[in-house]
Amino acid sequence: MTVNGRVVQKLPCFVDPESDRIFVNGRRIEKPRRHHYVMLFKPRGFVCTSSDPEGRKRALDLVEHPSGARLFSVGRLDIDSSGLLLLTDDGDLANRLTHPSFEVHKGYDVTVRGRLEEEAVDKLRRGLYLSDRRREGEATRTAESGVTVLRRDRDRTRLYVELREGRNRQIRRLMDRIGHPVKKLRRVRLGPLKLKGLAVGDWRELTPAELGLLRRASQRVERREKAVARTSKRKASKAATEKTPAKKTATRKTTSSKTSGTGGSSVTKKTSSRKSTTLGADRRRTSRSGNSRSGTSRSGGSRTGSTRATSSRKPSAGKGAARKASSKTSSTRGKGRKSGSGGRGASSSRGRGGR
């Protein structure tokens, strides 16, 4: 890299792109081109063309820009119209602002002759057929326009008209078509820009805020198309994700139903077998307790038989009853034995003593 013929060997290297000559790999780096944007309050009697063979006054002659840049008008106003005219050397922005597909609307303050009734206003809003220069011998319908009645007198009507397309002398031709010729026409708006702060014939540079608004207005259609594309993409992905889980849940339901159908009998078999085993264990325990009790309660006779009968009918209750009966019989036996042994001992001691 060379700057003004000197090879740059260390960084950083500070340059002035406006005045320095910068070369990288033998190619010159062109300085960034700065565009200019001028708002002009065009008066009546001036044409918007860059050159006029008839020698009429040009709107460009009213602007003496210090940069000497070659400016051109964005759109046109006829010689009998006045108002906001944008001048620039930025061709891309100019195309965006003038092409109907980018939908940058233009607003006009229009005064027409006669009293304009609502029926005629509705016709203007819906659009009328006008001859088209691009199609020889054919008439095409104009796009819908925004028309607002600002003031209605007996001999004149003041309107605000917002056009969504730019045909040659469109407003004048529309008003002639409905029988109300134009007396005065002034453009007061271009997208977000408004005609204010200027006298007739004066101009000024656009502020950075105004330029930003103008750029965003020219990119509105692109942003909307991108938003629509993103929304449709999200909907498609959402629909795809919703379809996939539905299939999975369906397969899960079918598999669960199959398993439940095949394994239901086994489950019932298992529960029945468990119940039978528990009943068998209870019966074994009851029979064992009955046998043990029968051996201890032989002397009870009738009590043992009653105990067996109750144990065979109610195992748990029979257990308790048999245990109580056995405990009672054992206690009576112990008492009898103790009393008998005591009596014998007493009689023997007495007999020995007597002896």
C-alpha cells in the first residue's frame, strides 16, 4: 500500500481520503462519493428539465450549490405548478422515490373551480380512465387516490390529493375529466418530507433526520416483503413441527393399546394367582393353629370342639378365642394343682406332727 507515493510499512497510517492518493496492490482507492440532497420551493413558471430547447427558466438555475455537483430533479412539476421539488445526485434513491412499486406517495394542495360534490370526490378516489402514453390508443384506470375536501365554497373547492402513481399532469387531467379545472396546484409533501421553512424560490439541504426518514420510506416495501417472507417461513416450520409430534403420539397410542390388549390377561392371571396364594397361606396358618390348640385343650372336651368350629369359620377370630380359652383352661389347671399340692402338704405335716 502506498500513500502519496510512499510505501506504508507500519500501522496505523492516518490518511485524508479527500486529498491523499491511496493505492493498494497497484489499484487506486477512490474516495467515497458524497451525495447531496436539496429541497427547493419551486415557483410557477419554471421547468424541471435539465435542458430546455425553448430556453425557458429552469428550476435547477435557482440552486447554486457550493460543491458544484450536478443535480437533477426527483420527479417533475409542470410549469404551472409550484411546491416541493427534491434535487439530488443519488440516482438509486431517486428511482426508489419515483417508481410506483416503492409506494412513496406525494401530497398536493389543489384548488379547483366550482363546488365539488361528494359524488365527484368518490369518482376521484376510485380512479378514472385516462389515456396512457405507454399504450397508444388505450386508456387505463388510475390507481386509487386519497382525496380530502379541505374547503368547499360556491365557486371553488380546496382539496388535498395524495397520488400513488405519477402520470404526466395527472391531477389536471382528472379534474378536467370531471368538469372542475385546476386553478392552483402545489406539492406540499413527498413521502415523509413536508414543505415548510422555505419561501418561494428558496432551497436548503436536507437534515440527516429527514434523509433517514426518506430512505426508510423508500425501503418500506422491501421490509414488508421480507417480513411477509419471514412470517410464511415461520408458519411453514410451525406446521411441519406440529405434524411430526402428531404422528409420534399416534404411534405411541397404537403401541400402548397393543401392549395393553396382549398383556391384560396376564395381569389378571397374576392378580388371581396372588389372591389364591394369599388364601392358601391363610388356610395353612389356620389349620396349624387349630392343630396346636387341639393338643393343649384335650381336657377341655367340648371347648376344644367349639374352638375348632370357630377357627374353621373365622380364622382370625378363632385364633383369639382359642388363645383365650387355652389361657383360661391353663390357669384353672394351675390353680387346681396348686390347691391340691397345698392340701396334701398340710395333711402330711399334720399327720407327721400327730405321729
